[in-house]
Amino acid sequence: MTTNYHQQVIQQYRETFYQVNGREPRVTINGHRIVVDGCATFTIGKLRELTATLRWRITGEHDAYCA
């Protein structure tokens, strides 16, 4: 089941991934896991963390995503 929050996190990941890699990742949902490019699976929390890491690669600034 995906909520608006899940969709927002996935969209932010796609946009940030595109900025870093020049292509959009293939993202699918399999139960409570998110599958990226057909192999790596993540929870929504881990995908949020990966998005912050990718943002850091773009800006060089630490993004405190945990509130």
C-alpha cells in the first residue's frame, strides 16, 4: 500500500537520482519494499536516507532529514 507520503519520497528520490546520474531509476513497489532498477530493495526510510545522500553529492551539504 502506498500513501501520498510514499509517493512523495519516491518522486524526490527519482528527481535527485536523475540529477546525479542523468537518468531516472526504474522504481517499483513490492509489498513494503521499494525495488530500484530491478535488483536493490529498500524500505521507505532507507530510500529517504539515500535521497539525502544523493542531495549531499549534488550540494556538498549535509541534509538532516531526520526530524
